[in-house]
Amino acid sequence: MLCLTENDRQIINNCYRNFLQSLKENLQSNDVKDSLDCYAIIVKLLKDGRFSFNSKMKYSSLFDFLDLPNMTEGAQVMYGIGCCRHINLLINDIMKTLGFNSTLLYIRVDETDTWHKATPLTANHVVVTLKDNNTEYLLDAYNNFVFKIIGYDLEPVELKKMDNILMNKYSDDNVKKIGLVLKKYYKLQELGIDYVYDYGY
């Protein structure tokens, strides 16, 4: 099984932390404070490929994703493709960095499309729950929806159209660095290489 070398693991971890902090500072400097407004901007940046090293974003559950056990899964998005797990883990990491009360919710979707709470081991879908001002929301950036949770019911929420200056100029070198490291490992996977020696010097 492929694992990141210690050097590549440090690059990804450092760049991922820097990316989260930089995005937080950008949102704060543009005076965006409301949790759903932040989420709307984040989803737009994600869709526009601003969190991808090649400026493109593809949503797929069928792609042959790298299984790198020593990498935070949200960073996978920086390669330009992600499934619900990668995308919603990234969303959760961002929302938590912004100081919002968000958590992951693991779901098992059955053959009738009914959702059941599950464990990470038995889940086949992941979403984010957000608690803000005594209201709880269900966020799913992969399927592009937001619901307000009212008892056992879900009420669709229409996000504001965010025309923020950040959307037009946002760029982050940390994203490019992570994407290039992942590109190397995808090439190794493509060549059938499943082990990289880590000399640690």
C-alpha cells in the first residue's frame, strides 16, 4: 500500500493547515461572518476549482482514489477530484477553522434512498451538521444542498447569491503544492508502484 513519505506528509499537512488559516483570514478581511454565507462562498470556490491545483473540480464516487492512510482526506480535493467523503471532510475542516460548530455525520443510504445514521465503517455517505444560533443545518457540498433540521423534518434552505470579491481573486499556493504532491502519487499508482522507500534524510 502506498503511503506518503515523511517529507511529503509534512508538506501536505503544513500546506493544508496554511490553506485553512489563509482562507479564514481572507473571509475575515472581506467581513464575511454569517455561517451560511461563509458556506455559500466556500462551495462556490470549490465548484470553480479554486481549491484544486489545476483549477478544475470534478465530483465522483467512481474514481480510483489514492488510499493514503497517513494523509488527511480533505486534502484529496486539491488534486481536483473528490467523493462525498473528501469534499465534506474539507468543508467540515474549513467550518471548524472558521470557529463554527460543525461535525461530520456518517450516513448509510439504503436501496430505497432512505438515510440511516451509521458509523464511519458502515457508512456510504458523509455530510456535515452545523449548529448556529440555536438552529441546526445539514450541509452536503457534494450533492449541493442545505437543509434546516426541524425535529425529524428537513426544510430546504436557499443560500444567498454571494458576489464577493474573494471569489474573483482567490488563489492559494498551498493548494498547488498539495496537488503536485498528490499528482506524483497518482502517477506512482498508475505505474503499479505500491511502495515508496522513505529514507528519512
